[in-house]
Amino acid sequence: MAGIKRHFSMIIVALFVVAVAVFYSVIGTNSYIAVHDNLDLFVAQFAMLKNTNTFFSHAVSAPFLGGVSRDVLPSEFSLYTLLYVLFSPFTAYVIGYVLKVIIAVFSMRLLILDFLKDYRENRGQDDGVTGIADAGNIATLSGLLYGVLNVFPAFGISFASIPLIVFLLRKIYMSHETGRIAIYLLLVLLYPFVSYFSYFGFFIIGYLLVAIIWLWIRDRKIPVGLVASLLVLTIGYVIMEYRLFDMMLFSDTVTIRETMDPGFMPGKDIFPLMADGFINGMMHAEDVHKFFVMPVCVIYFFWLNIRYIIRKNVHGIFTDVFNLGALMLVLNAVVYGLYYYEPVNRFLSTIVPMLKGFQYNRTIFFNPFIWCVMFFIVLYRIKAPVILKYAAVFLAIAVVLLSPVRYNDLYNTAYLTARSEIFGNENDALNFREFYSEELFDEIKKEIDYKEGEWSVAYGMHPAILEYSGIYTLDGYLGFYPQSYKESFRKVIAPALERKENSKMYYDTWGARCYMYSGTDDSIVMATRSMTGVTDDTLYADTTALRELGCKYIFSRIDISNADELGINSVGEYSGYGSPYRIYVYSLN
């Protein structure tokens, strides 16, 4: 019984992981997986690489956006990428989620218990929690809380591994044994395998540089181990993401990043944006901390510092690790807001040209980790029955799992499946199988005698659907491709953009979604069964420019009414195979 009590949190984690695996095994590809920046982006791109066997290829083109370089896609030296090399896309996606949870639990527990060991030795007290067993269990459950956060799926493992790099750097700084430091440095070198430079690595290196300078001033000596870590970590990222660094450092190709407008705001709107970032986080890191974790931490923040003031312990205010976390939360939110303030953005782009178009507001991606650590600190320190502390962390986990946010695939799948199977309500949402409708498109390819390398575009649906089924597309979704291609494709959609000012602004100031646009409706690309909201079946496009790009087919969810005027021929109308789609295929001869 003592052993079970000591490790019951690990049993909870194991049961959760098994339950998730069984859940997805039973429902399979009928699961409702987030589409935005997920099924319409990385999952399809990994499927493309698998279809063309180009995960490890060099000097080759990817079969979308007219043949953009394979190098713009994620590196093969990445744990998440390798999942798609080894498994089918859906299986890889589920395994990626499970690994995210396991890595978060493992790394958070390592970091917290390592810190508590020194904390207890220095203070000689438990400071709230009765016994190391409860501390370990709450640390593990805090890791589970961090692991189930509904973050950007393609980089879920990168989110989950943040505590791991903090742990490794801390061990290097604290250790005085050369052998141990060498082992930790090797692990730091390998760390980029579970991270991603553009989203996390750049900022981890930046934080580490700041820490080196701060510790150098404080300790009056250079933290040699951290300096070595900075060098080794940078080398690790260069090795693991050599394609990205090759493009950044040695390519003179002008990309769409050069002309992107992040949506600058006037100065008066920046402070509300900072507050919103602090409270709500960012779309790709929907940790829903505002519903429980944040109120608990904010109340404790005021209680903690009022107590310091009453005790006239000003030094404690500035040295308490909880306050350091609060400061980092605020600073990250401030950077998030300043990114949208044009004078600051232009200034940084001028003094560091490489940052032009770079989204340095991603510092806010580190806030979910900080919130979870601060939440643990509260639970560890407060004088309360242990049962209440466990109840609090379980409640925080429940809030995350039961929040119907964009990337909560577990909740959305359970809810929509139950609504359909138990209550018989028809879902307009598309599940994984329906979204890609692979069997239908395989049949269409047979019917039209589609040959590999024949270029196409999608109308009324995401190009990712075609890409997933091995159809080459001139359109696509990518945040980093040549500006010249964006301008060439713009000639194709110019008739539509001239009729819709908001679509024109959307494409010209961003352009990552290089799609066929409607000349009437704001959006005709819908990840739904129905096409509700589409009011115009006229295609506004320059088909001459489309032919010049080598296009042979248009795959459309809309029966185009002006096909004869555009000089395009109807090839056929296709449906069935369990797909909710009705696909109209046109050829450009």
C-alpha cells in the first residue's frame, strides 16, 4: 500500500495514457481532429513527404505550391517528424499526443523534484507539503496538467520538453563534476531532436544568454558550464535543423516573410493586447489557465508579497522564485504586445535584418509552462490538507480536458461522437476520415487517369485534401515560400481579389494561404459537410495565368457556373465512398 500511495500519480498517468490509446483505437479515423493549422497544414505535408518518399531527400521539390523546396518543411531529425516516417498519418498523430503527455510528465517531474531537493536542503523544511511522496505525486500531476494542455499539435512535444531543457541547464550550472557535466552537455546537444528552433529554440537560447549575463554579474564569475551549454545547444539546433539554417544563412531568395504585415496596431491598443495575452494566452497555446490556475496564482501572489511587506522582507520579494515566474509571465506578454507595435517591430528589423518577418511574439508560448510551475509552487507551499491540494490539481486537469477549445481533440471527438451515435444528431463537422476522404480521391484519380506530377488547384476546400491523396497542387498553405511565387499565383486570383478588398488585404499582407478565393464570399473553404454560406458559384480567376503555371485540373466542391466562359472543361462529378463531399473536376487543356 505504501508503494501505491507513493506512486499513485504515475498510475493515474499510465491509466490516462492507456485510456487515450484505447479511445483512439476504438474510434479510429472517425475522430474529430482540429483542422485549422493542423489537418490543413502539417499533417498533409507529412503525408506528401511520405507519398513521395522525400523525408530524407535533398535538392528536391515538394508537390505543392508549384514545387517549393522540400527544405522549407520540418527537418527529418525531429521526433515528431519521424513518427510520420514510421506510421500512417493518423497513427502518428495519436502517438505524438501520447508522447507529448509522457514527455511533459517526465520532464516536469524531473525539474520540480530536482529543485525541491535543493530547496529542502537549504531551508530544512517541507514548507507546506507533508512528506516527499506527496510532493512527488503533485509534481507528476502538475506534469500531467502541462501535458494535456491544448497546444499546437505539431509542436506539442516541443512544448512538453521545455521543463527538460531547464532541468539540464540547471544541472550543468549546479554540478561540479566534470563527468556529469559532460553527460548533461551531450543531452543538451541532442535536445533539439524534441524541440523546434523557430518556435522555441531561438528563445531558449535568448533566455540562456540573459541568464549567463545575470549570473555572471551576481556571482562575479563566468558560468562556464552555461556558456558551454549555449554553444552546444546552438550547434545542436544547427545540426537537427540544418535545412532551416541553410536557408536562413545562405539563401538569397526573398520569401513572403519579407512582405508580411503582422497586423500592426496603434499604441493605445497595445496595452489591452498585452493584458489579453497574459490572461488568455495565444491561439496556438490555449491552456485555459484563466479559469482556475490563474486565479489561484494571482491570489497567492498578493498574499505572498503582502506577507513579505508586513515582515519588512523586501529581499524576499525580489528573490522568491514565484515572483520570478510572475515577472516572466508579464515580460512575455509585453513582448507579445510590442510585436504588433510598428515602431518597435521596424526598429528590430532594421538593427537585426534577419528578424524581419520573424514572429518574436512567440515568447508567450513559454507562459503555459510557467503557469503550471507556479501552480505547483502554490500547492506545495500553502498550509492546507493534502487532499485539497490533490483536488486542486485534478480540478485544473479537468478544466483543460473539458474545455471545448480548438485543439482539444479528445473532448471534441467524445462530444461529437456521442451527439451523433447516442442522440442521433447530425454533425456538420468533418472527422479525420471525412476531411481527407482518401478513398474518394483515390477513385477520382483512377477515373480521370491522374498521373503523378500533374498540377492542380482546389476550389471550395483546403488544398491539403488533395495533397494528402498524392495530388500535386499549385496552391497550398505555408508561412515561408518565395515571394516570386506568391506574385505569380496572385495573377491567377487577381479577378477575385479585385472584387473583395478584405481578401486582397489578407493575401497581399500575409499570403501564407495561397488559395483560390471567391470574388463574392469572404470564405468558401469550409471544413464542414455543408457549404452553407457559399452564395456564388462563379469562379473569378485568370485561367490563362493558371495554365502558364502548368495547371491541368481544378478540383472543386462548387459546381462552377461559368466554366464555359473560363474555357475549362467539366471532367466529371464524383461522390460516395463514405465521403460527405461532392467533387467537381475540371480540366484546363
